Amino acid sequence: MGRRKVMVIGLDCAEPSLAFDKYAGVMPNLRRLMKKGCWGLLRSTIPPITVPAWTTMVSGADPGELGIYGFRDRTGYGSYELDFATARTVRVPRLWDVLGDAGLRSTVLFVPQTYPPPAELRGSMVTCFLTPGADSDYARPVELKQTLESSFGPYIVDVPDFRTDDKPRLLESIYAMSRQHFAMARFLLDKDDWDFFMMVEMGCDRFHHGFWRHIAADHPRHVPGNRFADAGREYYAYLDRELGTLAEFADADTTVLVVSDPGARTMKGGICLNEWLLRHGYLALEELPDRPTPLHRLKIDWSRTKAWGEGGYYGRVFLNVRGREPQGIIPPEQLDTECEALKAMLEAIPDEHGRPIGTVAHRPRDLYPVARGTPPDLIVLFGNLDWRSIGSVGTGAIHAVGNDTGPDDANHSWDGILVASGAQVSAIGRIDGAEVRDIARTVLGLFELAPPETMGGTGILSGVRRVREQGA
């Protein structure tokens, strides 16, 4: 066997029911990889969101070990403020760190939570959609930025204003971003002397949030035969063509992994978390707004507030504990009692017709062996992800049709996709039980490198997975 290489192609939010079933007929390159290797579902983290899930994937550390529970986390118990989770908040080694220490070179493109880039890297990097803009210091080595801009123009960091009703403009922007990113990937696959290559394309996520009701028949606002009904099939077919161009850089000694995290599902509506907390006496404001207003823009009366929450694809609830928070009022010895009572009440919230929706609320200590950083006291999955969390107050109702931050049709689902193919992968067809935190160990195993002692997960290709069916 020659020089071992590993190529990981990430498609953020690519949905298994589409890639493996509904749109399988327009994805011959993906199916070719499936037939030559193994494939299945890739279970996400709790919570199943881009940050921290991709960092879990490349580190083997779960959200509790990372101390990262979403795009924004509290800066500490001494403050009520939240700050964005960046590369600076990642305090565990990631794949390119471990590989670099072993003398191997990595090309890392657009992987979430890589901005700002490291001062030193054995290889190349272009940072992710959390990069502030094209003028930022987004590349390593530093001179790579000018090289890429001279060939591909200013870096398209993300789709601007992807929560919009201007769907033609949105679709055009998604394609423009994806085309540039894949072109950059081909350029660096050809230019770099890489052992490990990884890219993550965000276009699929932006497409689902913008167009899910147009392609999903189970969406409450789906209109059969709408003008974008075929847009999903066309975009997945496009992604497959791009996948084929990248796979051409994989020689006989290269293992290719195609992964996504998380998947996508219909969002039935939203639960206005802070509105609910306000009505039930947990949250107190100095003045009530006369229109929907984000909580951070309002003055909270902390002397009468027992709990407050954050919106997003899942809900986070924080309790105002005496001696822990700056103006806490809940006695520390009552924290468990208060938390369990609030958990039961949140799980009992029905839909607008009084029917149960199946909400599940978790305490971080029950999810993770360790919960570093400043975790929420409750992680709330409304409708077990059928509903999102609405953080605004002044909505006039507990239930919302859409999203308070702009039009959004989809929530995240529990499972992404996993396809593995190459010289070190047996053609065993469908496999079960893979999780995102298994990917880091799997990659190191392909290089026959021992993982750090702190790295969780299991090597997916070690033969311990139960095969559910043969063939693809």
C-alpha cells in the first residue's frame, strides 16, 4: 500500500431521507461510493446543531466536554451575557492538531468553529461561515488569502440574509457560495501536498432552512406544484456533481468519507419560551414590550426573575441562583427542586389545540459525563425537534407559526449521513450505530495513529458495527 490519505467531505445538514432515498436517483457519485464501501445514519450530538456538532466530529469530545452548547454560550456565572463560540473556545485537540504532531499535513476548508485560524498549522486552512467577513484574517498560511482572492474573488463566507422571502435571490446566493467553495477545494486538492483533506459546505443547511416547505409534503405550509418544488432535487444533483469532481483527487490509497451533521426536518412551529416563562411567573421585566422583542433588548428585573431562556433550534433555560448568578434569588439548595418542576412544566406544554407535542427537557448532568463551561440548567427539545424555541417577548401568544429571526422552514433532525469508501473500507453495505464523535477516532485509525487519551468515540470501520442489510 502506498501513502495513506483521508478525504472528508462534509455537507452541513444534508438529510439522509433525501440523499439516500428521495433524491438518490440524481446522486450517482454518492451511490458509487456507497456500493464500494459502507453507509448509514450518523447520529448527532445533543443538541443537534452545527456548533458544537462539527467540533465534536473532529475532536471526539461531546458538548459537555467542550463546554460548548450552541452558537452562543454564557461567558460565566458571574455574568448574564452570552458570547459567540469561536475557535478560541475550543480547548481540545482536533484532527489537524493530532495529525500535525504526527508529521502529517492537513488541508482544512470551511469547517465550523475554525475562526480565527491558528497561528501555526501544518498545512492549509480557510476558516468557516462564522468568519466576520471577506476582509478578515481567514487563511493559513497568510498568503493563501491573496492567492485565493486572485483566482476566485472575495471569499463568500456565508449566504447573506438567508432567512428571507426573496427566494430567487436566496437560491442564486446559495449556488454562488457553493460553486466558489468547491472550486477552492479543487484548487487546493491539486495544489497542496495533503495527507488529510476536509471541507464542510454550508449550502445544504441554508437551502433547507429557506426552502424546506417547498420540497417537504409534510410541512404545514407546503403547496404542491410550487415553483421551487424541484429545487431540492436540482441542488442535491448539483452537490453530487461537485462530489464527483472531488472524488477524482482520491487515488487507490485514499479513503473518502462523506458526512453531514445534522439532518433536517419539518418545523411545525415555535414555542415562545420567554413569553411562557413570563406568564408563569419565572421571568420578570421592568416594562413589557408592545411588539415582539428579543429578550436581550429588554430590561430584566432580576430581583423577581427565577429563570430566563434562549431561542434557537432548541431551547436553553438558565435559573437565577443565589450566589451563582450576580443577582440570583433561588436558594442553592432548592436548585434541583426548581429545575425538576420547571422541566415537568415545559415538557407538558401542548400545541395550540391542547394536544401533547412530546417535548423532552434534559439536565446537562444527565447527558454528559462532565459539563464544562457555563451550561444551561435545562436543554429543551420542543416537540423533540418538531418545534423551535422562540426567544422574543411580546409575541402575544405561546405558539408561533414561524421564526422570530426571519422565515425558516426547517429544524434540525437527529441523524446526518455517513458514507465511507476506499482501500481500507470493506464493501459491507449499510451499517448501524455510527455517531459524530466516532469520526475523529475513525480518521486516526485509518492513519494507524493512536488517539489522545481524552478522545471519545469508537472507530466506525473497526468491524464492531452491526450490519443491517447488504448492498446499497
